[in-house]
Amino acid sequence: MTGGTDSRVFGKRRHHHVLILAHGENIRHMTIRPWMAGIGLSLLCLFVVGYLAATSYLVIRDDLIGATMARQARMQHDYEDRIAALRAQLDRITSRQLLDQQVVEQKVEKLLQQQNALFSRHGKLGSLLDRAEESGLAPAASPASKPSPASSGRQASLGGGIEAISNLLGSANAGTQTTAPALAYAPLRENLADRADRVFSKVTLSLKDIEKQQLAKIANLTDGASQTADAISDILRGTGVDIASSASASGNEVDGIGGPFVEPEATSPAFDASLDELDAALSRLETVRETARDLPFGNPAPGHYVTSRFGNRIDPFLGRLALHAGIDFQADTGDDVKATGAGKVIAAGPAAGYGNMVEIDHGQGITTRYGHMSRILVSIGDVVNAGDVVGRAGATGRATGPHVHYEVRRDGNAIDPVHFLNAGMKLTTYLR
């Protein structure tokens, strides 16, 4: 074996590769060692791998960029679709809210119309209630006429309901002006609609209760007026006075009416009918009372007892049976003699048998006479009211002593004044 540069392979010497570099006359020899070949081969492999990696990057870069851009485009499209869906949902919610607001406003308008109708009805009731109070029906109808705590509560609930409706409208208007936050309050809008329905139901029930109270009040007043008129009519009928003929004679018939045609007001037929019934009942009661006040139901000598009644008796001067056409009241000379009803004086002066006499015409063919007075205080043509003093008691004419002679005549015929006196005592509670 020789030098370190020689190697043997299976007993043979291995020759190294020699790289000869010639440049002009200069020649250089470079022996290529195995490790140098390995390094060169490694560098070549690295170069190839780098080249292939760079080439691959350049090839797939466009695909990566395209994929990224496509993904971004898909994300953008999804975002835009989501925005469009949210916008459509917002539009639906806004449209539904506008519709709900319109429905609420329509309901509020309807409720306000009902409330105004009730207030208008109350205004129409005002004059009738005043007439009923003047007719003496207010004490009997006071529980219905005065507001009870329950009705006050209903009125308060009515005002609270209207205020709640206004708040609901304000909330609806505020919700209409919002955009994206309205989506978060969609359940609140549903609760708002439920609250509105509850408020409307509550207010409607309150209005119906008020209407029922008004109708009940009218019905009570109508019944009271009818019952009072019937009671007075029965009392007057016992004295022979016909209220129907009295009303016709006093000019209370419906005649001479007219006027331009105007469309009727939009009110409840039942309410209008009840008002008409109350008006008719009050008119009848007023007519009956006016008739009763005009007729002689008073006492010409209050506080004095009767000394001689109506009918046949022994005449104090002739001593034989004679008709006493009136009743006599004990009185002292100078005591007041009062008119028993309103009317007009048709006679005032001396009359045969009566002495100083006053005769008053009360209408309905009924007159009263006051005789034997010591002094007459009225003149023919004077209009007197019940209780007015027409003269002083005395003993003038055909009399045995001072007293008040009182007669009631119908169509010139004498009738028993006791019937009118008894009727007057019964009418005391009805004539106010």
C-alpha cells in the first residue's frame, strides 16, 4: 500500500477524480474528494428543492389568493344577506307597528266618540234633571243622581284609561322613529299590543257602566214622575176633576209645531227613547201639579174647626130642613179668610144671603165662595194665589154669628168642599 490518497476497493486501488483547470499556460489540478462530491450533491439537491418550492409557491399563490378573495366575497355576501334580512325584518316590524298604531288610534277615536256622546247625553240630561229636582224627585233619586264611590272609581278609571292610551300612542310613535334597536324590543311591542287591548276593554266597560248608570237614573226618575202623577191624578179624580180634559183645556196639547228639517243627532235610540219617556213623564207631572195648584184644595180658615157641614140641615132662621151649600168654620170677627186656590176674582161685594162675599174662578168650571165677611180685601179682576187673604171673617148677611162660610161649585152647582179639603191634605206630600 502506498500514500494516503490511494484507497482500495476489494483489493483494487480506487482512483480519485481530478478536475483540470487550464488557463493559458497555467494548468491547475483539483482532486475531487468524496466529501466534496457529497457537499456538491447536497447543494444541488437544496437548489433543486428551493427551485421546486419557489416554482410551486408561484404556481399555487394565485390559487391561494383567489381562494382567499372568494372566501372574503362569500363572507361579504353572507353579511350583506344578513343585513338585508335584518332590514326586511325591521321593515316588517315597523310596518306592523304602524298598523298597530293605526288600529290603536282608531280605537282611541272610537272611545273618545263614545265618551263625547256620554258627555253630550249628560248635557241633555241636565235640563231634565233640573226639572226633576224642581218637581221634587231629586230626594228620591239622589242615590242615582249623586256619584257613588264606585262611579267615581269608574270615572277615575276612565281618565286613567284615556291617559294610558295616550301613553301607548306616545310609545308607539317613539318606536316608529327607532331603527335597529326596535328589533331588540319586538317582544315589548307584543306586550304593548296586549296592554292596549286590556286598556281598551277596561275603558269600554267603564263607558258602558256610565251609560247603564245614566239609563238607570232616567228610568228611576221616569218611574218616580209617573207614580207621582198617577197618585195626584187619582186624588183629583176623586174630586171629579179629569186630568186629560184639564190638560186639553189648559192648552198643553201638541199643536202649532214646525221648523226646518235637520238631520238627527247620532245618539243611542234607547237613550233617546228613555229621554223622551222622562220628558213626557215630567211634562205630565207638571201639568197635573199645575192643575192641582190651581184648584181649591186649601183651607180658607186654617186652624179653625168646622161648625156646620155640607148637606141638608135645619135652617137656623126658618126652623125647617134646607140645603147648606157649603161648610162653616168657626172664626172671630177680623180673622183672615184665605183663598183655597189660585184664580181670578169674579165677584167681590154684597150678595143676597152671603153678606159680603168673594167668588173666585179657578178654571175647570170650578169656583169658590167666601161669605159673611166683615171686610173684603180684593176687587173684581184680581188674580190671587192659594193662601192669599181675600177678606176678614164676620157675620154679615144671613148669619147668626161670626164665622167663615165656604162653598165649592162646579158649573154653578154646589159640591161638598170636604172632598177638596181631604184631597188637599193628601196632596200636601206631592205639591212642593
